[in-house]
Amino acid sequence: MNNYCKLMEEISVPEELETKVLCAARRQRVEQAGPKRLAKRNWKPILRGAVCAACALALVLGTVHLRPVEKSGEQPGGSPVITLDYAFGLTAYAADTGETVRPNANGGLVLAASKNTEFACTVLDQETAEHGKFTNYRFQISGDGIRMVKLSIDRGGLYRRGAEGAPEPLGNSATEPYDPAVSYGLWMPPEAFRPGGEKVDFDGVELQVTAVFADGTERTERYLLTQEKLRAFQSEDGTVMLAPGLAGDEQADIPGLYAARMESRWLQWPVQDSWTVWKGNPYGTINGKTHNGIDIPADQGTVILAAADGTVTETGFDSAKGNYLILDHGDGLTTLYAHCRNVDVKEGDTVKAGEMIAAVGSTGMSTGPHLHFEVRQDGEAQNPVAYFDSNIRDTLRAE
């Protein structure tokens, strides 16, 4: 028996999936056979094949992962046991269009509101003192194999809204069966609108979401919410994403919330004592021209710091980038530092976050001394601003 067959034999099939696949296989057999009586046969190979196909589809969709686990008493060199490792995520729900937007590569999720409204609230045709306010800050939970969801928020409240019907307040926590058509929103309870009530905002609030899967396992994600002025960025492929804007950026005029995963990979600021981003050449595609990073102006010779622990994978000179270097931070995350006056590390060096790696210059195609800074995940350019936490974002200005 080859290794593939061994692996298939070891796959543990969730009970719910096994039942559905087996019923489907029997129904298809009956339809093909017509009125003839089916002979008894071994359904296990058919079931295994169908389950493998279903698992393959889920793997492609990114919601199920196969991972080996240790079998009790297994001898070294034996075949690993393969289990289903479910995953889930949040998508931002646009209350006006019904569209959903996935998080960026760093796990940050933008909950956008309508323009020129402080909280983008819709009132339930009643006095807010009785019903509170149901904001347009809404999200949905997505994933395969989810049985139950648990939600909690440490300030304010939550509400549920189905595909049809009015919003239903949930208080500050809820546990209920999973329904992929349901969206959840942030709710301001009526106490906040009564005399002497404390005003509710969601800046600094922690949102916790737990998914309980068919096999009984649970996964939890924690998100820190920050009140932001958002800006629309166009990527190379033409898609438009929202991300936190910077103070002084006139185009960052969309009020909203930025929900950042607590486990996100945050970077340190790469230029010592310089907290300005040049707004004349922002990240994104403008008028058909793509700029894959941000430009940080600073004096010649200003220290450039490693944004995170990593390994120097490339240094050199390029007619456009000038003197540059690339750091690999693991798990597909890399950063690029360009237009340097000089590079103080060499390929193969390991560096720590905050360690000096180069100095600001104006080499290559540059109109003045600055650092061109890029972030890439699995080779795809990302908006660097989304990789700095709210404390750093609050100190940055676009000028």
C-alpha cells in the first residue's frame, strides 16, 4: 500500500459530513440504477473518495486544513494520523450594498460606515432611549463545519440581523447556532441615551468571536477595535480596499472602525525620529501608476531600523530603488528598504527588530532623501500602514 492510500485510511471523517456524503452516494446510485434492486456492496471506498473530494474543495477554499497529530503508542517512523483542522474568519458586511469584504493579509478588518455620520446609526423607528441604536458596523462569520458561535464585547453591545427581519439586541455576549446568512453588528444600548447615561463609543473595545466546529473543537479570535478615518486604496489587480488613513490626508474621509486581530504581526517603525509619510506618492494605484510602498522623508544619514526580526535575503543597487535591502521575517512576510545612502548589513545576516540596518539617502530614482518602505506577504504587496499598530498610526501624519 503506498503512502497516499495510508493517508486516506487515516483520515478521520466528521460524523455530519460522513452522513451527508453517504446519503448523496446512495441517492446517486439509485438514480443511475432506475427500478433495479441494488446489490449489497462495500460503500467505504466510495465514501472515502467523496470525503476526500469534499476535503480537497475545503482546502482550496482555505477553511479546512489537514494536519498530522501524534497517535498514542505510535512507533517512530510510523504513519501519522491526519485530522481535520477547521478555520474561520470574519468578513465586513456593507449595510447599504450587502457586500462583504475580507480582512487584509495582516488580519485587520475594516468596518466602514456611511460618510458624514458620526456613528452611522440606523434607528429602529422608535426612541433611542427605548431601543438604543443599531450601527452599520456589521460583520459576518464565515467557515466550514461551524455548529455554534460565541460572541462577546467588553463595552457597548451586539445585535443580530438575519437576511430578512429587524435587528435583535444580544447584549454584550451571545451563544447561538451558526447561520451563515446572519450578520452581527455593534449596538449602543438604550441606557447610553437616557439622562445621565454614559456615551458609548467603540474605540479601544475588544471583540471576541469563537467558532465551535462539528468535531467539537473550538477556535477563538480576539479583535481590538479602533475608531479610524479610513482611506480607499487601489491594488495592482484593480481591487479597492479600505485601510486606516493618516492625519493630514484629505482623502482619508470615511469614518469607520478598524478591527485588528490581537495576534496580528505588528512591525516597528523603520525610520528613527521621523513620523511623516509623504502623501504625494501614497501606497496604491493612482492614474494607472502603482506605488507598492510608502515614502518616509528624513534627513540624509538618518538611521533606518529593522521593522522586525529577520534575515537579510538580498542587498544591492538598482537603477530605480538605489541601494536597497530585503528582510525575510518568516511565514511569507518580507520588508524592503530602498534609496538608502548606505546598507550596513550583508546577505545572510540575522537582525533584531529595531537594529540599525542602513541610512536614509537619495540613491536611484529619488527626488530627495527618504526611505521607500514595502511590505509583502507571500510576494504580494501590502499596505504598510496596516502593519503598524494603533499607537504608531496615531503618531503618523501624511504631509
